[in-house]
Amino acid sequence: MDLDRSLGAPPPMLGVLSDSHGESKRTQYAVDTLVNAGADHIIHCGDFETARCLDQLAGLHSHIVFGNNDDPAELTSYAESLGIHVRHPAGEVDFGGIRVAFTHGHLRSAVDAAIERRVPWLFLGHSHCAMDVTVHGTRMVNPGALAHADSYSVALVCLASGVVRFLDIP
């Protein structure tokens, strides 16, 4: 588990996105939208499909997993060379004393494991449908998708207040 916190620092605002499916320009727009809305850290829940989508996270505090349409062997070293924290197939990070887990969502075992550990937040993609539900005390948020969906969206998450805002992406 990573400890991304400073003593006394409030939890950051998180930008959560998923399912880019090669849409690098839309991914860049989504990342810019999240950063401009106040996101301090970015979590991408997988299905990049291309290195160009990874490029959009360069220079940011970002954590990723890969999806069922990604080749982790091909993309991991490139992502790490950009300073992206790769946590495939599932990750967990402590932000200001608040634990968050993330996975793509296609591996039910990874989802179940986070719920069993009673992680307060679980971010996942895969379904291409925005969602915010609580299951056995774990708040599960799917930001929606940036491709292959009727509409495109990302999520801005304020860990301190628990507010989740879904932002539309053209």
C-alpha cells in the first residue's frame, strides 16, 4: 500500500476516469477537465488500449490499473517511465488517512476482495455506466467511460466531504 499523505494534510480531490479505448484526445480533455475542477490525483481504471492515452497522465500524480482490453506486458514499463504508478490488477492507496481501492471491474475477485476488506472507497470501470452505490459499507464509484458509450463522463471525488460529481465529457 502506498502512503500518499502528509501529516495534517487534508485528503486530496481525486479525478477518476476509465475506459479510454484509444481515445487519446478525449482522454486529454477529460484529464484537463478534472485538473481544472480541482483534482490533485488521477486514478484511471483501465482500458487504455494505446500508449497515447497513457501520455495524457504524464507529470500528474496518477495511479492506474489495466483493463481487459489492455496488454499489461506492453504498457507497464511505458507507464512507469512516465511516472505513473501502475497497480495492476488492483490497487489500494491511502490518501490523508482514507483508503481507496481501484480495479478495472472485470475481475470479480478483485472487487469482492476490496469489499471484504471493507475499503471505504472502490473505483472501477468496465461497464461504461456511471455509478455511485454502497455495498456492505464500501462506496463503489464507476466514473463512466470515454468511449463506446451513449455519453462520456468522469468523476470528481472529494474524499473529505464524500461528494462525487460526475462531469460530462464531449
